[in-house]
Amino acid sequence: MAQESGSSESPNWRLILDFPSNAPVFGCRFQPYIHVVTPKGSFQFPPHENSCTWLASLSRSLNLSGYRENVCSSSNQEKVRCFVHHDKLSTIQCRVCVGQNRHTKISYYCSNTCYMAAWNKHKLHHHFADPDPQAVKIIKSFGPYGSYPDLPGYPDDDSQPDEAVEQDGKTWIEMGPWEYYVPTEHDIGFCLRLKVEVVDSSTRTQLCPARIKVTDPVIYPPPHPPRCTMWNSCIADLKEHSSNDVTFRVLSYNILADYLATSGSNRHDYCPDWALSWAYRQQNLLYEIIDYDADILCLQEVQKDHFENFLKPELAKYGYSVVYKKKKTEIFTFKSQLTVDGCATFYRDQRFKEIATYELEFNNSAKPFVDSLDGEQKKEALRLLKDNVALVVILEMVENEGSSDGNRPRICVVANTHIHANVQNPDIKLFQVVTLIHALEKIAELKIPLLICADLNSLPQSDPYMFISKARVEILPIKETDKSGILQTLKLSHPLNLVSAYATFFQSDGVEDHQREKMDPETREPLFTSHTPSFFGTLDYIFYTAASLRLDSVLELLDKEGYLPSAKWSSDHIALMASFSLETSTYNRSSEPLPESLGQHPTFLHNNKVLQES
């Protein structure tokens, strides 16, 4: 990284400039990280402003991969030769020609020196294309505009020519003084250069050495592969849909919080840094989510600042309202900012109305048990105080959706739980799942259909999975399976009739063979919902009450083609989606009031009797 210094610099202060990735991506906000460091013992940094200057290279290298269009009409690049030296292959292309969509022979040169030597003649050709403001700006920067007064399409201009900066054998053209830059299609293949200065707000003098950083060429991201819906003819034809039946799609997706994607050393070093940056991932995730066109979105690992600044306003444009529950314990990111993630439930407000929301904090659920202990047993039980959460939202169909008599059906969505992840703590995972299911029993008494969208961080046939899908689990009272002793106090059964959407789908007879190859033949669950160098398996599920909802379809699964996240898929989990029908015979039309609270505590056993904590 090159450095420049100003006349008023202070040795006590240091300017840090970093990019979210080496390669800017077309259409994605590219915002630098700028921070001023003051050594210990130095006096307070005065009020200041960051002065940013973005520049773009005048020519681009043709030895690139990753941008969308071919640089020549022929697939054989050896045929693209320098316009001046016909015996040499071209290595660069003129930026102005690219901006004017002119990929003729005259736009190609063998080197930057060759290109600049030919500039005075070459730039004349730009005047015969349609006027482009950026092309005008670049042309003027290389000489007095008045030398070409008779060329059509350009007004007279007496202003001083813009500065063209020569550095490292390249010529740079100023683009603007913005805090961030969003590359356009004309930038693809060209490098960007940013100069940052810190100036005193009052005196306008430079306070510390300026910093200059140059990017790799701007790239065009790979196209997002579509995922189709799998309809099972045996399920779909089992019953004819009534005209009053309501169908809806539910998506469950752990989107990988940015502070988790970028923390740690080389955690995702197999993924290109530009594809791991949030600027790229947020756009890629948004396009993917919108493309699924689900009615209810249950997202996990939704970072607090990204929820407020991006996901909430962007999804609102597509007609989604939202309920969000974040964890309480915030942590410092590598940018020295406090943040935390949580669960977010989005729903189409033209179809649904939120009538009740309940929040569960699993550390509060464990606290009464932990407080009842002392000594070494309490020290061990403190492990239960994990900051995982669950969000339960009860939705009601809006007017004219599924009912004509004013009694609209209710759907209960457990809009997420994200269960504790550490594989060394299976007792904590099961405790949190038991807490959630027992809390849901209050709603189940009202005969409202249940949906659970969850990152269980547990494999199929694990205790948490079996407890949900089989309604009970047997635990041996040994230290290895119940380190804190809390599982011996819990009621490890429930009355809910819950099944897994994907396991149910793959158990039917109408599934195509090529899709069956993507499922586990023993569990009938997907082979994987997460794939990293250290893990391959299924952690994510959509559960539903089989008595009140009919499964119509699921989203197809991915092939095992590489680790996640990647340039195509921007999370270390894959999205799951299922389509359901709510039958008219199962509508909840009762005026019975909803519970005020689901409670924070699970159902405990004492002397073989069930005690419900309030």
C-alpha cells in the first residue's frame, strides 16, 4: 500500500485504511474501513473529516477471469492483437471504448506505454460515438479540449482539465469524492484506487499521512443458480384442494452473520474474500431469498446492524413485515464495533396479520435450576446459561384469505430457534429444545397449526431431533449425557404431533431418483444442510403439525459440489422451503384468548409429578 504525507502530519496519529475484499464486485457497495489510531498517552484527536478520492484505471487487463462479457467477438483470444503492433497480442483495453460499448480493434493495445503513446490519435474515435459524460471527462484529462473544436456532440468548455494521475505504470482518472463506491458495468475489469486524507475540520490541514490503496480489477459475480420446487404427485393428489383452503410457502435459512463469517483466522479461507464480504453477500442473499418467493421467511443469524440497515428496509420493498429477536450479549467485531445476531421472521403483510408474539431466552429458562444448586454442581450447571433465543409469532390470515365469514384461520410460526452449537454440550442442546416444545404446548391447546423453523445444530436421530419428531426421548442418567443433571428433572415427552417436512417428503413414493440421491436413505433427511471443511451434515429443519397442515412441496436440495459459503451460495447453510395447505376443517375459529406469555421455564419433574414453572 502506497503512502503519502501532508504538511501538517503528526507522528502520534496513524491512519488505517482497509478494503472489505481485494476485488470490488459489480453492483455491490464497496466501502473502505477507515480508522485513526492514537498511541497511548497522546492527546485527544481533534475534530476531523475523512477526505476520500476514488480513481479508476484508464485501461484494463485482458488476462482476467470473472467478468461477464468476452472482450472480443472471437473465442480465440490469440486473434486479439494490438492495434499498433500487429505482431503482439493485446493485454489491455481502453476504458472509454468499453464505456461506449466499442469493442473494435482500435480499443486493444499491447501495453500501457503503447496505449498512452497512441492516445492523442486514439481519443478522436471517442467523439464519433454517442456522447458519454464519463468519456468526456476522461478525454479532457489528457490535454486541452480546444484542440478539437469542430468535433460533433461536445459543448465548448473553458474549465481546467481534470487531473490524470500517473502511478505504478498506470494512469488513473478521478471518479469522485465519495465515502464508498458502487462499481458499474463499465468498471468491470478495471482497478480502482482510493486516496484517503484526514483533515482538521477547522483549519482544513492534513493531520496524518494519507493512505492510498489499489484494488484488484472489478469483477462480475457468477450467476446465481436457480433451485426448483419439488412437487410430490402422491402428496399433491391425495386430496383435492378446496376453494377455501389456504396455501403458503415457508422458508428457513441461517444466513451466516458477518461477524461470524469474518472472525477467527482463516475460518472460511476456501471462499474468495470478495465473496465473503458482507457487501457482496447481502446482495446475493437478498436476490436468493426474493427468488424463492416465500410467504413467511424464518431467518437465523441475522446480525443486528444488518437487520436494521439492510434486510428490514429491503424486504419491506417486497411487501414483508418483520418481527426480530436478538440475543442480549453483544460482542466486539474486528472493526471494534459491538454487535450481536438473532432470529427474524418476515411475513407478507398482504396475506398475514401478526396477532401475538412471544420471545424465549433460554438462559432465563435455565436460571431457576442453576440458582437452586451450589458448589461444584452449580459451577457445572452454569454452562446452561447460553444466550440462544427463540421467537414465536402467531399469524392470522387477512380479510378475503381463506374465509368469507369473518373467522380467519390462525397459523402459529415458531419463527426461529437457533440452538446452541457446541458439539461438546449435547445436554444444553436438548434442554433448549425441550424448553421450546413445552412452551408451545400452550398454543397447541388452542388447536392452532404449528411450524418450527430451526437451526437445531443437531443431526437427525440425535436427542433433540428425536424429541421433536418422536415426542419423547430416553436419557441414561450418566455424566456424559447429562453433565449438569438438569435432564433428569425434565419431562422428556410431549403431546404434539410434529413431523419433519423433508423427511415426510422423501418418505413418499413420488420422488424422482435423482432427488433421492441427495437424501440420507436411513433418516430420509437431506444429506447436508451445511458443508464446510470441518462438517458435512444436516442441522436445519422445518417441522409442522401433520394433523392440521398438508405438505405439498419442498425446495430441491443442492449437489455436493464444494464448501459453503461460496461465490454462488453466501451462507454456510442452505435454505430450506416447504409449501403447505391449511384445510378448512382445521381452521381455528375459536374466540378463546391467546396466552399472555409462553413462560420462560420448561416443565420440570419432581418426585415423578409434573410441575409447571411459571
